[in-house]
Amino acid sequence: MSDEGQGTVGAPQEVKLSDGGDASLLALVDRLAAVLERSDLSELEVEAGGTALVLRKAVAVAPMPAAAPIVEAGAEPATTGREAPPARPSVKAPLTGIFYASPAPGSPAYVQAGGEVAVGQIIGLIEAMKLFNEIKSDLSGRVVRLVAESGQLVKAKQPLVEVEPL
């Protein structure tokens, strides 16, 4: 990371969400994104404890392959207790933001349960920092379940749709 990205960036911005932790996290992501935009970097990676965050400029945004979680020897993986891991392969969110299942309100969803999806097909949009990012499938098969709800916050690496390979 360059010197431009180090140091205090400023006070957290006020964000109205149901969970105070989510609000402070999103405010931090906004501040880090501002640092990235002011720099010559195309990517900014930050790790704190067991949490890692990767921000990329819009030109470099692409679906990331799923990576195995990093677990120290002898340590047990941390679980949030909110969701059990999906039983089937799933297309995961490459970044944190608001998920939209269709290109515009009232228009049909990109994919529906029971329908087929191909590698590279758009399955939804994620709005992050007022930019809409097309989310493309890295799997092909039949859509078994839509995990993410349209208009709701999704976190990076969270499953969006479960796919049954054909």
C-alpha cells in the first residue's frame, strides 16, 4: 500500500442502517474508497485480524474466484451463526453493497429459480459507492435458489444464487 492510503482519513460519515456495526463498516469502506480514488492505485487491500477487504477501481472490477478461508493451524473457523453454508455451489458477491435482481424496478429479474444460468451471464447488480456493478455468474447450471433479496445489503463472498450443475 502506498503512503497515500495510510493514516487517518477522517471521521465516519453518518449512515442510517439498522445495525450500528454495519453503519461504521460502510463508513470505513467509503473512506477507504475515497483514498483509493485519490491515489494512482488500481486496488487497495486491507487486513485487520481475520477480516480482509479488497477495493478495486471501477475499471478493474471483475468477479473474483472463491477463495478458501485462511485458518491458522489448530484454529477453528469462525462462524457468524446467521447462516449455514450453502449445500450447493453458489455464485458469491465479489463486493459489499446493495443487491438488485433486475436492471430496473418492475422489470424481470436477470435469473429465476428453476431457470438456467451460464458462465458470464449477468445474475444481478450490486450498487457500491453509487456505482452499479454487473455481477456475472462463474458457474453454469440450473438456479436452485435465490439467496440474496433484491434491495438488501450483501457482503463480499456472500452467496447470491445457488446453482445445481447440469
